[in-house]
Amino acid sequence: MAKNTTSNKTTPKKITQKITKRNAFYAQSGGVTAVINATACGIIETAQQNKDKIGKVYAGRNGIIGALTEDLIDTSKETKKTIAALKHTPGGAFGSCRYKLKSIEDNRAEYERLIEVFKAHNIGYFFYNGGGDSQDTANKVAQMSQEVGYPLICIGVPKTVDNDLPITDNCPGFGSVAKYVAISTREAGLDVASMSETSTKVFILEVMGRHAGWIAAAGGLAKDQENDPPHIIIFPEIAFDQAKFLRKVKSTVKKCGYCVVVVSEGAHYADGQFLADAGSKDAFGHKQLGGVAPMLANMVKQELGYKYHWAVADYLQRAARHIASGVDVEQAYAVGKAAVEFALAGKNAVMPTIVRKPSKKYAWTIGEAKLADVANIERELPRNYITRDGFGITDLAREYLEPLIQGEDYPPYKNGLPQYARLKNVAVTKKLSNKFKLR
Amino acid sequence: MAKNTTSNKTTPKKITQKITKRNAFYAQSGGVTAVINATACGIIETAQQNKDKIGKVYAGRNGIIGALTEDLIDTSKETKKTIAALKHTPGGAFGSCRYKLKSIEDNRAEYERLIEVFKAHNIGYFFYNGGGDSQDTANKVAQMSQEVGYPLICIGVPKTVDNDLPITDNCPGFGSVAKYVAISTREAGLDVASMSETSTKVFILEVMGRHAGWIAAAGGLAKDQENDPPHIIIFPEIAFDQAKFLRKVKSTVKKCGYCVVVVSEGAHYADGQFLADAGSKDAFGHKQLGGVAPMLANMVKQELGYKYHWAVADYLQRAARHIASGVDVEQAYAVGKAAVEFALAGKNAVMPTIVRKPSKKYAWTIGEAKLADVANIERELPRNYITRDGFGITDLAREYLEPLIQGEDYPPYKNGLPQYARLKNVAVTKKLSNKFKLR
């Protein structure tokens, strides 16, 4: 229909098609990952394969904010090659945001605005790619559209490095962080081991996971033999006990000559206070916004006198597309593809999930969860994934985690550096005259 | 000669061989790297290829300390496969140490002890793999052996992530850190860019390099186009100016929406005080052993109010064998191989260097430097490698750095993790009755 070569007449059939063929809206939400763009790629490519049913895929510039402000990106302006390159590009190619919509009761205007923008751009499909909060938002948008009688199919698409969504066996984004943390722990462990005789005895690696210890647990995969690092993992699920920790550090240094600690940023005392917040003020009396790694390192130095090093991986871990898990990339693409297929099958207010098959060899398939069942639930690391002493992972945890870091999906390189997609991100012409004021 | 099957008689010829064929001693010194074991591999394999001239290669357990305490590792007890795997194994496989021998005048006993141990184990070749300090030590050992009339060939082998050795175009170990830092900057930059609308506006990555800014400069390779990250690099070669820095952060956030900073751990004020030391004490009045990244992040927050994230790569950067530079691995192996070839050619008190050929396409060869010319000299980043404003790298720097990060030499993987060599490190039976007390 693009090239109008055969006829200038618009047949009734074509009109029908124009009306029934509706556009899609896609937005990235919350902290980005090494593979969230692989999900975007899955959505856009699958929509393109169904051109008879889905028109254009518009992406929200900076997530849902793009919808509220009518700042839409026309993904059809990118080349096929660029869209394909999203599969190996970290970060959020269209921009993400930390902006949680309030409840419909508390801010009805936001939901009405979304529907207004969707209507103006003939958007019939809403794909929201994020964690628990985002699934909640997608569910509310689904409710609202039914309430006002605007036909909109709302599909949540899972993403979170924290791996804390319920129902789905795991979350796209997690496997790659897990792989990065396991590899980094193994590599830094070898470094410390070689330095320990005369220099560094304790190495502390801080990883993400404010409420759940999945990422810290992944550090445990670095260990192959009993005395291998990491020797201590500190989980948010286990209250931090300073005396016990220091005893364990000391006995480990005695036994192995050195001690490698992986600590979750969410490590906290029994009273709930985060270790990262516990301490120190700077010379001006301002609270020191340290990390938990330097805080623990100071503790070790002061109480045990060991020389230490510490690292805080921060964004490096969740952006590390250069060493993404092959399984993770595949699953991230698959949930995007499934989201479009769900929409085309007329499903609504659901989210594709990863289902682990009960086979001995790891195998997975795509399942389906109701958004209402996913929204706002955080899945912690089960207690039986953590060793009795609270400092390691069990075989059960290993069985769960290991398949998720399989495969190396290397990006292409040029001049020694990975070549990541560079999008034009062309704006869709605005159709509404009124502006929306964000909170 | 190992299997005594043909004859039990020891012919005169064999005796001569036994006397002339002498063993080699190899030690790793100072901070280890992702490729120092590739150098070890080059030395051991090349020695094995010259079995008629070199006996066994003994490694010092924990570097030169192993020689002083007569704690030698018999590398011939490892399989060929394990030795080959050293080429892709980070850390120091035999242990390294931070132990600088004093001058001969100040501690003659140490040098005499080395000679004593070497004599006891028929060691005729001394390969010392380290930075400037180690080259100095190797040179002194060469002097001492001549002085006491013990025939010993001393070859220094370059290694340092800091890239601060003179004469050699670059140092094995640096290219891989450079690649890691450039990739991490690019990846984290994409992450921050996607979050900046509502969340993180400033990201600060702290990298190694206490006295020279080579590693920080490598972060600059992440930039392909004008507004790409990193937007600011802080070098130890340029005194830190807080007001100028904050102005640049502010203008960058205005222009690009976010700001990525790469800072060398050696960043300091005009009076020489390190930024990392400048600040804060904890609640107990102890000096806060922060890093420079959190210190700068606090500064940005307090003065400009931007939300920030920071990362400290620490050992992760120099242990990151999973993304080692192909050129670096090749050169690390080559200097090991050349060291043995130099020794067999009768050269003494020299170090193999990397020589950049004057061709348009990057090409290199092995050169030779006298240890006396290398010892204790630190090479800083030239001023014309840094942009006029002090916050970036020039095209000249890029031309120098780019070839060093070429190629991806991936290690083998099993179960989602790199498989690194695991050595037996079998001790050589001691021959001396006296023990040596380390300082």
C-alpha cells in the first residue's frame, strides 16, 4: 500500500483496513538492562511481520512520559539493520523513566491523558516493558480503557535485573547481570589470590539488588571448589551480623590466605537500617553517601587490620552487553515477540512469562500471567537458596541460577569496541494542541 | 633422559649437558594483570622448546619472596594443556608480591640470599616480570651476580596496567584494561543516557592509575561523536579545579541531558592532595577511605543537586580477561618468548620492549632496552594527549591508544563461565638448611 502504483482509487476494502489496522505503543520503564533493547527488537520485528494487523510501532520517548507529553518516536524511520542491532545494544534505546503513575483515583487525569494520546494516534496496542510497578500501571491502563470504552490491548513485558517478578521463572535482564557478576567475582578472585601474601587480603564487590539477593547469589556461581571465592555473600534476605561477619572473614583469611566478599547494596542490619546508610558523615556533617563496599572495607580494616580493595560495579553490571548471557538475550527477544503475538490473539492485561520445563536439561517456553497477579509483588530469594550460615548459596540456588548464564552472545566489534545501535529517534508529529503538565 | 631405558651408563657427554644446561627462575611482581600469565606462558613454552639449553622453569611462589624463602614452584609438573591455558587466565598464577628489594648497600643479605638459592637450584636464568621497580631489582641482581662471580642472566619482562614504563611503546597489561574501561564507559554511558530524563544525570567511573592517566585516557575511546560520553576525564596530570569541573558538569547536563565522568584514582588538587584523601571522616573520626568517585558524586550532589551514580572498577578492570585485548594478549606472550630468546642469545640486564613500526596500519615488533635505562622511571601521559581544557583526549592520544585495544581474545567457556587454568603449583624440594627471614 505504500507505493500507489496500480491505482489511485481507494476501495472500500482499503478503508476498512485503515480503520482496523491500529498502531502500537511501546515504552521502556525503570532501570534499564543489557537486554531490554532485545525485547524492543522482538516487539518491533514481530509487529513488522504482521503489517496487515499492526500499523506503526511508536515508542515513548523516555518511557511513559513520552505518552503523557505526546512525545512519540516513530520506529519505522529506523532501518531494519538498526532495529536488528537493538538486539545487541544495552541501555534503553528510546529512553526510560522512573515515573510511577498514581492510582486511578489519585490521578485520573494521567490515565485520561494516556487514552487521549493513544486515541489521537490510533494506538490500539500498549506494550509496557518493565518491573512490578510497570505491570501494575499496564493493568490500570487496561482497566481505564475498558471503563471509558476505548479499545486498547495492554500487554506487560517483563524486565528487571533484580529478578523479583512473581510467576515468571526469571526476568529478562537478570541472566546477563548474573553472568557479569559471576565472571567478575571469579576474575577479581584470581587477582586477590595472587596479591594476598604481601598485599590485599580482603576484596569486597558490591552488586545491585536493594530488596532481593538474586544478583548477589549469582556471585556464588564463581565458586567451583570448596575454597574458591566468593567466600562470603551478604544478602538483603539475611540481617547483617557484624561480629559473625568479621569472624568469618578472619577464619577465611586464615584458611585460604584471602577472602572475597560479594555484598548486595541492600544489605542491612536486623533493625532494617541499610549498611550503606549506617555510618558516616563527612567533614561538613553531611551524610556520607558511600556504598556498602567501602563501609565494609573500613570495618574490616579497623577491626581486623587486613589490607583491602573494594569495587562497586553499579551501572557497569547491568549495562555489560559485551558479556550478556545468550539465554538471557534469547528470552528477552522472545518475551517481546510473545507480547505482540498475545496482542494479536486478542489477549489483554497479561504478561508473557518464562516457564522452566521440568526436564533435566534446561529448557524453557513462554507462558502467560495476568497483570493483576504480577503487579507490585516482589519475589525474594527463597531461604533454602541460602546456606545455613547465611553466607553462601545452596545447590538448589545453583541449579536455578546456572542455566540463566549460559551462552555468550557477543556484540559485533569495530576498532576494538562493541558497535551499538545509534537510533535517529524521529518524533511523530503531534496531533494534540493541549499540553500535559507532568507532576 | 627421564626414562632410563637404553643405558645405565652416564657418558661424559651427558655429564657436560647436565652441567651446562641450567634452570630458569621466573617471578611475577607487583599488581597483576589480565595477561601477565600469558607472559608466563610465553616464557615456559619457549623454554620447553629449548630443552637442550634450559632445564626446568621454576616459578617463585608469591614472586621474589619465593626465591628468598626458597619456595620454588616446579612448572614442569603442570600439563602442557594447563601451561597453554595460562595464556587466557588472569591474575598471577604463581602468586605475586609487593616487596621491593632495597639497594645492595642497604640490604646486601637479600641479594646474597637470592644468589644462594639460585646456586642451590642450578638457576642460570632470572626472568622478572613486573613494572619499574622490578626492572630496577632485576638490574641489581644482575650487578650482584657479576660482583660475586655467579653466572646469571637477568632479563626483565615488562608488565603494568599503568603503562608507565619508559622506552617500550606500551606495557603488556595496559591494552586489556584500556579496552575494559573504554567498553564500560560506552555501556554505562548508554545506561545513563536512558535514565537521565527523570533519574541519574551524572555518572562517575573511577579507574586505576595513581600517577599516570593512561587508563583514564582510554575511557576517551568510548566517544565516537561529539556529544558521546565520556564528557569529562580527570587525569592525574592535570590539577583538579573544582569550580571548573562543576561548570563543565553543569554545561554538559544542559547540552546533552546527562554527564559521564571518568576519573583516575590519582586525581589531585594543585597542592598535590589526592581527591580521594580530601574529605571526610566517619562518625568515629576515622579518615574515610572512600574512593574519588563517591567523593566527586557528593560534590556534584551538594553543589549542583543532580542525581548521580558512581562505580569503582578496581580489580575488576585489571582482571577482566573475559574481554582482554587481542593485541595485548599477543604482546604479553611475545615479551615472554623474547625474554627467553634474549637469554639464549646471551643478552643480560635487558628487557624486551614493544616497538611501534612507523607504518600507517598498526604494526609492532620486539625491541630491547637496558634495564638501567628502564628502572624507576615513570612515563606520564604527554600534555598533548590531553585537550586544552584538560577534560578530554586529543586525536594524538586516540591514534596512540586505539591500536592497543584491537581484537577480542575470548577465553573458553564452560557452564556459562570462563575456564581459567588451575595450577597444582608443586613445590621444588628445598636444598638449603638455613631459613631466610623476610623484612
